[in-house]
Amino acid sequence: MSAAFAIDLTDAETFPSRRTEAWKYSDLKRWLRAAPEPSGTAEVGPPGPFYDLGGEAIVFANGRAVGVTDFIASGEQTLRLRYISDAVGTGHTAGARVSARAGAKLLLLETHEGAGSAYVAHNTLELDVAAGAEVTRVVLVEEPEDAISIAEAHVKVEAGGVYRQTIITTGAKLQRIETRITHFAQGAHVQADGLYLLNGSRHTDLTSVVRHVEHDGATSQLIKGVARDTGRGVFQGKIVVERGADGTDARMGHHALIASERAEIDAKPELIIYADDVQCAHGNTVGTLDESALFYMQQRGIP
């Protein structure tokens, strides 16, 4: 699989603005007018949050590979994928390719580890899930409040393949985590969940596009979030059921809490259906704290 990713940090013409519909809530052009200077080298440092779980590792430090960039899983394996940023005012790009062979079972532990300040990171992943394979991807994102971070993943799931994804993030100055998933063959199953917790002026944008191109596929998605202070959370989820993808079962939900007057949450769930005999639904709720419930908890010493 060869993916075409949206951003090229060396070419400012590729930086989208709010005029680009898919980026209307995350105006990259506002914060990044020109291509950033390339980041220098960085030390790998500590072994990362998932080190104790063992397995193989792909590591990038300021966009530079520390060893291999590709991985092919067979049997039951664990892979730690680390994108490390330790830069000040510069930019870097890293890209990994991961495949799970037919019948393989892969636990993919992905971390975006940020130090330094005001850097721009663009990290990409191409992931193939072969027929009957099972991939569980856990993504943990911890970056400085003044960083700009774009993470893109393109995932292809073959017949009977299972792909599970959980993203946990606390945002950045501008952060977008985009996942594009395609059911390439019948009977594929996808679960794409996430959680964002934002404070200060942090911004995160969880965007996903799931395409069903063959019949009897299933997708479930649940995203939850909390924004406080002047934080801004964005959820854009799109499920497309192409002609011929009969028997599709697709569910999407986003539920978020605005925990202060100046926080903001924007949500845009979409279902686009061209097939018959499908079961598809989406839901979205965004609310604020109930003042009486908050008072009740405060009176009992609950912070």
C-alpha cells in the first residue's frame, strides 16, 4: 500500500486553512505561514512508556529513523512505534510502514513523545491488516502546549481482518490526529475509539474517514472528550458505505463535556450511504456541567 498524505512540511502550499472543508476547525495556515526549518538531531532518551511490555521497536527522533522503518508481523507479536520530538521552533517528518500477515495478531503501541517547544511534527503510518489478521493499535500522544502536530494513518483491512484502535491525547497548540480506514474485502471489522482531555489553550482534532467498499463489514466508533479553560476539541467522523457494500453495520458516537465557559467543542459526524440493506447510525452529544451536581460534589470535598 502506498499512501498519499495530506501535508508536506517542505511545501507551504500544502498547508490547509479554514477554507478547506476538512480543516475548517483546525486552521493550520493560521499558525504556519511558511515551511519550518528542518529539525536537528535528537537523542532517543528514556525507553518510552510502553517499554515494559516488550516487543520489537520502530523509533524516530526528530523525523530520523533509529533503525528500521518497516515491520511485518507474523504469529503473535508486539511492536512499539515511537515518534520522538525534541526540537525548538523547527519541523520534522517521519513515516512508518507496518503489515500484519494473514492470521497474525499484532499489538501496536504507538507513542508521540514531545519535548522542546514550538516544534512542528508530521508523523505518518501506513498499516495493512491482511485476511484474518488482528491488529490492536493504542496511540498515546503527549506533547507541549505550544507544539504543532499532525499525525496521519492510512489503514487497509482485508477479508475477515480485525482492526481496533484507541487514541488518548491531551492536545497541543494545534494537533490533528487523522485516521483513514478502508474495508477492502468482505467481513472486515473495525473499532475506532478515542479520548481527549484538554486544558489551557490546547487544541486537538480527531478526524476519521472509514470506507466500506465490500459487503458484510462492521465499524464501531466511540469518541469521548473534555475541554476546560480555553481548550478546543474537534471530532470529525465520516463513514462512507459504497455501492455493493450491502450488509454493512456501522455505528458512530461522540460525547463530550465543556468544563468551562471559554472552552469549545466542535463535532461533525457524517454517514454517506450508497448501498441497500445496511444498518448505520450516529450520535453526538456536547454539554456542560450541571451546576447543581457540581455544587453537590464540591460540598462533599470532591475536586
